[in-house]
Amino acid sequence: MNIIRRRGWEMPESLATPEHLFFNRRALLGAAAGAAAAGLVPGHAFAQRLTDQPDPSMDLYPGKRNEKYTLDRPVTDEKINGNYNNFYEFNSSKQVAKQAQALKIRPWTIKIDGMVEKPFEIGIDDLVRKFPIEERLYRHRCVEAWSMAVPWSGFPMAKLVELAKPLSSATYVRMETFLDKSIAPGQKQSWFPWPYVEGLTVKEATNELTFLATGAYGKPIAKQHGAPIRLAVPWKYGFKHIKSIVRVSFTDKQPRSYWQDLQDSEYGFWANVNPEVPHPRWSQANEELIGLGERRPTLLFNGYGEFVADLYKGMEKERLWA
């Protein structure tokens, strides 16, 4: 895993409304359909034009800022954040934005099952309108020793847990990412344990910080960030942030995560941030703020201990750190 060192970046550009949002959606669909019927638009071109349509949830953004969660650093420039991502489904480099555009995020259905009163499926556009959308500024710390600060939009995962109605005997939440080798070349690599699986305890999932992000930077979430819905848990290392969720299952057994299956000696289930516990191959004592060319000391629980430390009391014998 690499740690990049960047020189200074330009100031963030003003976030102009994307050109395609000015298009009249009905007119564009009608024109595309008419041209296709007339044989003037090839099938793949028509599909591309449909893909370029505004997100059906666009009217929900930007969400109201939740001022409870503040930052000790500037928000990472969207251009930087949008071009430095881990999304192994597409490739194992950080440059996945272009390939990730192949991700088909409509229709998108999430299955809720396992130890719940009644399993069900729900479309993302129904789910995202069930709860008020809010914006939270979170800082994130990667196990590779770099960090970012992101303005996520979405809703607390506790809301989804409440909707799911898990049985009292359910103690863990298992989450699963999409599996589609036809669009995700990384999933053709059989040595990776696909599909991507991640887990939390129900107590972690219902902690006030645990957030399901459906947007970022004041608009629906970009595909390379894990559209249309992903996890954001700011006190854990970044590999715990599952993207493009298609299934949420409740269980009484601790799930095996993708990273545990890939390299159990380096990556555990809990993955909480601790500067005093080094990765087997490098220190976690400090971190680089991507885009700022600055290094800072790493904070226990990434600085969110006041919200989450109580979750781990009495667990001193557990491997709580990556």
C-alpha cells in the first residue's frame, strides 16, 4: 500500500451546478426514445444518455448541516477526494473514478434479512426518502496513514436498523456489496474474496456517529465513493467503510469481513484507530492530510473517543485495532 506525498493544491473551485442538471429530463428522455425508435441512436448511445440523467434524489441535496460534528481541519477538496479512492471492485489503485462510472445505480435494491421480524427489499429511492437527509463533516483515517475530511449527506444507520426491526437476539450486522463481474473488472480476480463483506455490532451500527451516506459535497454521492449508499464510520480505519451496499443482514455471529479473509494477520474485525498500535508494516503514530501536504499526530479513535469509547469497555482482550 502506498502513501502519497503531494505538493500544494489550488484553492477549491466554486461548485457550479453541473451542466447536465439544467437539461429538461422529460424532454431528453423523449428525444432519446424517439431517436432510438427511428433507428438514429444506437442502443449503447441511448443507454449512455439514460445513465447521464439527473439522480432522482437530486432534490434532497444539499441536506441541512448537523453542527454537532465539527472538524479540526479544512474539508478535502472535492477534486482531490474524487480522484483518490479505494474501490477494489474496479481496481486496486487509487485511480478508480473513470472505471467506477460503469456502476449501474438505478434500479438499486437493498435486501434486509437474517434475524429480523420480516425480511424485505427496498429500492434506494424509497429508502432515501424515509428519513431526513442531513450533512455531516467527518474526518477519516486510512490504515495507510493518510486522512481526509468529507462532507457526507445521508442519515444515521440507526434509522435503518429501526426500519429493519431486528430480533433482540441479533448482535451483529453483516453488510454486502454488489457483485457484477461484467462491469467491475476487479471482481474477475479470483484471489480476492468477493463479494465485499463488512460487519459491525448492532451497538456500533446504532451509535450516533454511524452514518449511511447517500450524498457528498452537497449532491448525490459519486460512483467512485460508493453510490448509491455506503457506510461512514469515522472512528475506524477507512477499510471498514463498505461501498455500494446491496444487502444488510442481522445475525448472532460475528461476520468475517473482506479484509479478514484477505489478510487476517493484518486486518481484524474491529479496526478502530489507535496511534499506539502499529500496522505490521508501518507506524500509525501520525498521518498525512491529503491535499494539504501536512502531517499530524494520529488520535485515538480518530478523535471521536467521546462518542464511541464506551462501546469497547471490558474488551481489553479483544483485538480492537487493525
